[in-house]
Amino acid sequence: MAQQLLMPKATAVWLVDNTALSFEQIATFCKLHPLEVKAIADGESAQGIKGLDPIATGQLSRDEIVRAEGNPNHKLKISDPKVRVPESKRKGPRYTPVSKRQDRPNAILWLVRNHPELKDAQISRLVGTTKSTIEQIRERTHWNSANLTASDPVTLGLCSQIDLDLEVERASKGRPLPTAADLGATLEPAQETERYGYEREEEKEMDADAVFAKLKSLKSSTPDEEEEKY
């Protein structure tokens, strides 16, 4: 994971007050707009923010600042941390904001219907629910079952599409491939389709002969009818 600058605006205030760096260099290092850095220098912005010394926090060295002051094209590089703290792994179900908790039953119903291969633990990770709630929705014993509407959890903002695809892929591993009976109707063999083609051509020829025979009979009957008229 890339090292991120702590309190970028406060750091920009300190760099403006204590260095000869250009606005562009400070803006690039603090991920701000150059006009915002100029406003800090003019006293129009960040008036109540106390500057944060990046040298004291170990995020920038004095040599790096001197090097950037001598070369306007030099981009400041954040210093590597002396101590790396391992990222804590999240345990338990996903946290769901209070405003979206009412949508969880609808999302669970959607997952149960559209992805029956998902286990209860996977659904719990996706939408942040409990196993008992999932069982109630599966068995239609939930207190609000009559009013539930299946809704995509990604659309509801309860999980990302990447997380959903990952859980579906995990659940699909090791499952047997569907058979022809499971898939329903299949394509017919080539021999059968070719035979149908020949039969259709024969039918067309027979129909054409019948049409010509009918035309000949009409022509032969026409002279007799004219003689009767005279």
C-alpha cells in the first residue's frame, strides 16, 4: 500500500511558511491545486489551520526539501516510514450504515433467489447480516416476508460488484458442470439437419411440378371454351 501524506493542507501551510518551494511543487506533494496553495500563501485560505512539520513527522527529509528548492522541476518524494504497521484484517460481518439497514432483507432475498450457490457466511459478508435472518428469509418466516422485494445489493449500495463476483466465483468452484438435461434442448446433429434440408428441396420440386401441371391444364381448356362461345 502506498504511503499517504498526513494532513496535506496543514503540511502545505508549513511548506509555504518555511520553505522556498514553488506552488506547483507543494501542490503536487500535498495533492492540492496550485491555486489553492497560492490562496494559502496570500492568506485567503486555511487561516485557522496550524502548519504541520513534515520533517518532524518523518514524512519528508531536509535534504529532499533542499534538493527541490534548488531544482523547480524536482518533485518531492515522501519518505519511507521507519515502522510499518500491519493492516488489521476485518473480522465479522460487514458494517452497514443505519440508513441502509432496512434494505438488507430485500438484498438477502435477491441473493437467495439469484445465487442459491452462495453460503450463509458469504451472504453475511456481503450485506452484513446474521445467519438467523438469512434462514428466516429462506424459509419465509421473516416478520416482513409479505412486503419484501428482491433488490440487487450492488444497486442498493450494500456491497460492490467486485465483492459479489468474487463470492460467486468462490461458491462456484468445485461444482459439477451442468449436463445436457440441465441445460434443456440442445442442438441436433449435423446429419439430421442436412437430411431436413434435402427433404425441403424435394418438397419444393414437387410443388413446382404441380404448379406447371396446373398451368398446362388451364391452357388446354381455354380453346374449348372459345369454341363453345362461337
